[in-house]
Amino acid sequence: MPGLRRATNQAELIGNTDLLRISSLSELSGSDIFVKCEYQNPGGSIKDRAALQMVQDALARGELKPGMTIVEGTAGNTGIGLAVVAKSLGLNLLVVMPNDQAAEKTRMIELHGAKLMAVDPVPFKNDNHFYHTARRLAEENPDYWWANQFENTSNMRAHYLNTGPEIWQQMEGKLDILVSVSGTGGTIAGNSRYLKERNPQLEVWLADPDGSGSYNFLKTGEYKAEGGSMTEGIGIMRRVENFRQAEIDYALNLPDQDLVSIANYVREEDGIVLGSSSALNVAAAYFAALQRPPGQRIVTFSCDLGERSGSKLYNPEYLVSRELDPSAEPIASLTARYRQGGERVLKVKRDYKN
């Protein structure tokens, strides 16, 4: 059958994921809303792509050599992706991760053969932050190579070279809106740059959760945030090199309660189990659809396996502990709010590249 692959290691299976139309939200909005099924990657997330590109480029430059250890600070999915790639290519991996992340991710990093160093979650300015800890370990050991996913633009190259072209081909060149969350910025940067080169009229929407400063930065030039979010690895409080490469037209901030509602709705209606960052993507895509005339063709990302959010997004006790209502808001009510919520959409005019 066309499209089926035969591989000699798991790294060769990264990419070429399917597009899935979310029928329920598409029918309600009058526009076609698709998710790129990144959970199909062998490590179960979109971060497999960045992991592979960063390692391949480092090997090509001679910075990373067989027998060395990759070290990276991550909230989870990049660690799993790097673990898959490292094992496939005969490299070692040490992951530095905050100890408050979902247990599902922690377990997978270890199952894929990587070593894990769990550290207390602290603000970025603290030297014990997982990012600084990983950098410091790499600087102190000549046999370590720091992946540095935030500043390493091989991250966005993975999407410019692969994900974007896949979307363009799958959509047959007919695409009106791209919606993406941003953590490191690699996904939204690589895809927006590639797709806007093909269609300059494409609208690119950034979806930002509470607790992240990206929306406010694009609005005021200052990183400020209120509250927090159960999403992991999404949002940031500083400008990084991958984010600078993005082509963003609009930005939208949505609260966690909306993610609960959207995730429950598509699970019941379509049988699609979204992770928390994917729920934010889909909610923002639905919002964008309702702010535009019917007939739009919209693509966003199902970033990882929904089961990785099982202990949070689908756990009523956890939701209540965060003062969230486990019950979904009726879709008619949410739809009406989104249709009338145009003032929440930020048209990006600020120069964020320099």
C-alpha cells in the first residue's frame, strides 16, 4: 500500500503524520478544522521531529560524536523524543526535568533508556532551573552535548524542512489559517515560515495559555503573565531564538477551563483524546474559525498522546484542586462566547525578531 514504510530503527519513523478533520467542530463552525496527528511519532509527540533534527545537525557539524552523551532540560516530550533518537543512533542521554511534570512523561523517558535527573521547579532566573542545570552539566563535561532546544534553530528547521511541506502537500496548497501553541517556538516558527512562503495570505495564530507571557509580550513588549496553566512545556517568559523566527499575525490567550470544555467535547463527539496543549490548539483553532467567515481551511496540531494528560486534564480531583470545573461548558455557550470574543484577538504589530 502507498505510504507504508519499513524502517531499521525508530528514528526513521519520525514524521509523515496524518491530518485528521475534527468533524464536530468543523460542522459547528462551517470551516474545516484539521489536526496534524503528531502523536503518531514513535516517541508519541511532535517533539520527536526537533529531537531528530537537532541530533542530525550536531552530528553533521561534528559537535556530537558517537559515544557522547546528549544532555537536555525539558518538561517532558523533548526528553522522550531525544530518548528515542539517542537509542536509535547509539548515543547516551541525560534528561534534566522539573519534578512536577506528569508521571506519564517521566516514566517514558526512563523506559526509552535515558537517565533522568529530576529537579525542583524554580523560576528561570534561579540557577537551579532545569534549563541552567542542563547547560551547566554540559559545560562541565567535555563528553556531553547540550541540545539547547530553545536557542538551537535546528528545532525550527525540523518543521521548515519536514512538517510544513507535509501540511502543504496534504492540504493540496489550500490553507487559510495555521494555529499553534509555542514553547520553544520551533513548531510555530518552522511551519509559519515555510507555509507563508507558499501562501503569503495565510493567517498564523499563536495560542497562549495563562501563566505564559508570550501574548502580553506581543501586545506590550513586556513579558508579564497572570495565573498559571496545567499545560506542560507550553508558553514562556522570555524571548528565544526559535520564537524570533516565527511569522505570527494574531495571538490569543485562553484559560484552562476552555481546554477542559473542548477536550471533553471532542472526546465525546469524535472519540479524539487530546492532551492539554493539543486542547489549547484546538480551542484556538475553533475560536479562529468563529472569527472568520465559513469555509476556512484551518490546521493545528495534536501535539502528543492524550494519555500523557490523564493525571491532569482528565482527572476531576486534580481539576478541582486547581479550581477548575471538571464538567464541560455546553458547546452552545462556548460557541457564543467565541463568536462574540473578537476583542480577545490580538493583531500582532510589534517587531519581536530583534
